[in-house]
Amino acid sequence: MKSAAIIASYPYYHYDRLGRIDCVFSQRGGAGAEHLIASYKYYPTGSVKTVTLGNSLSLTYTYHISGVVKSAKVVSANGGEYSYYGGTNKLKSVADNMGGSTSYRTMSANDNFAYDRDGNLVEDKSKQMKIAYNWRGMPIEFVRKTDSGDSLKLVMKYDGSGRRVSKTSMRKAGGEWDTLKVTHYTGIGTEIREEFADSAAGTKVVVPMPQGLGRYGIESASSPTGGDKTFEWYLKNHLSSTMLVYGTTGTASSPELKHAYDYRSFGEQIDLTKRNDKVTENFTGKEKDDETELNYFGARYLDPMLGMWISVDAKRLFASPYLYVGNGYNPINGVDGDGNVWETAYTYYTNIMGTVFRNGPSIVTSTSNKVGRKAYGASAEDLDNIVVRNVVQRWVYDSDA
């Protein structure tokens, strides 16, 4: 599938006076009619109230006075309320009919979520999953039952600083545990992926390009390919979440679409197009573990469907130590870099890069006629209608920028 037509489409992020995303449009070739992708409404406190996808599906969120999510549901449906254990912030169950992709995951059992005395989630019955932790409070083993009766196990290993260095995926079908895959993380972004399944046995090496622009073509460790090198370019949104992945070979001018993703407010990933070679940089650039449907941030793991961590926040940043974001902030306007501290996107990327955004948007005003490698500033009179375009798209494909 060739993607020339898709490359010619650019997303535009419109912000309100408070710096919150108001709506997202798509425009072909940077000109012509704009097509609404999503629009957002907020409570006076700043929390997300409604997300409308296109002109049809709307998701509505309600919150407890403490800032904890109370319900998230499709506007036309009843359900989706969050229930907690008495006198705690620990989630007990979620009512049915939340809508969206939650239809396969029944969380309405009275004690669907169970915790240890340190507040770590140890069982999620809606996933038939149990979790074991080490002395640091980091998960070291996830065991999950499948609908076919088999069991899946994901074993984590960490170094002395608590950084994940390997992930082992295993399956048991009535007998011994069989190792399916082992992923080794070097700490500099490179991965070594060992496959043990008969149909895909072998070792592959994944090498990222600088500054999150993408990765070089995945190579076999035993028999690297010759000739023109291949590349995969990541097109990211304002939170540095990977939206599209294009593959190129040598000097080819027509990249091929390899992956396409979308995300709900708290990071739940929607695979629009997906191939076998896993992309590690997902929501806000963090990895989603497909085996557990959790996102690994470093210090903690996030359940993006619920917008809640599986372990507590030691710094107690929000009213609930399990919230991905709370206290009037909203998840589409900020980033948690490592599972410890949530910050606005502007603050986070300014701190780590010294520029407005890393691989993210430039501020463009109506007086600017070109977007490229340079970030344009906005004058005071332009702040009422700031439009943000993703520089990565133009940086990669617009040679005139």
C-alpha cells in the first residue's frame, strides 16, 4: 500500500485561550477544506468533559470532587461508573457499558481489582491477570489466562537503578512454560529481540534514529541485509505519540505506510494498521506491552483504558496516587516522562531539550507561510488562534521547508 495521498494530509491543532486543545483538523496538502478529526470540551476546573470523534461518537467524563475519574462513557449509553473500596483511592470495579473497546473487558465484578498492602495492583479479573512485585514495588511477573485456556507469562528484569533491561514472553498449554520471545533493552534505545517460535525463530536488532525520528530497518543479527538501507520514520503528535510509521528504502521517494495508530484521552492505543515488527514508541513515546495491555513509563505501568497507574505515586502529585493526571489538568495537554511527575507538554519538552517541543509541533501564526526545521514564534495578537503543525512530517518529507 503506497501512502503518497496520506503524506499530503497534515493535522492542525487548534488551542483555546487557556492553552487547551480545542479541536484537531486534517487538511490535504496544507490547503483546501479542513476535516474535523476530534473536538474537546472542558469543565471549569480544566478536566476533560467531552471528547467528540469526528461528527459522531462522543465520550463524556465525570469526576469526584477529589479529581478522581468517576465515569467515562459514550454519551448515549448508561454505565462506566468507577467504584472504589471504602475510604480509599483503590479502584474496585467499573460498571458495564462504558463503550468503545471496553466491551470485551468486563470490570463490573464487585472485587474486580485487588491490591496488596502497599497499594500495588495484584489482580485484574477483567484480564484474568495476576501480578507479582519485587522489593522496589516494580512488577516482575504478569500471569494471564487466555480464552483458549492457555496461560501467558511476562517476566521483567531490572538493573540496579530500576530500569527495565529485559522482557520475556512465555506460554503454557497444559505442560511446561515455553519461551516465545525475549526483548533486551540496552539503555540507549537499541533493542535485541530473540524469537523462539518455530515460524519466526531468530534474533533481530532494532536501532533507533536520533531524537525519536524513527528507526533503521530491523536487521537479522545473523544475516544482515546488503544494498540500500531501509528506514522507518515516525510521525508524531504534540505529545510525541507515534501516529504513523512510514518505511523507505534507499533514496525511494514513495514511502510505504507500515503502522497507523490513534489514542484515546488517557493513552489507550487504537491500531488502525499494524504489522509484525512492533513499534516501541507509542503513547507519549512510551512502550505498550501487548501481552498485558499496559504502558511502561519507567517508574510505573499505566492502564491507559482507565487512565490509572497500577501502583501508587510516591510523590502524591494528585488527589489520588493512581491517577495518570488529575487536579484539574487534562491528559491531552501534558506528559509524564517517567511515571513520576506529570507536566504540561511545553514544560516537559522545554526542560529536556531547551526548545519548544522535541519532534513535536512548531507554533505557526497566520502570518507564517512555511513550516520546516525552524520553530516560528507567535506575536501577542496571534495568540487567539494558534495553529500547531507537526514539524516531523514536514521535517522528513518537505525538502523545500
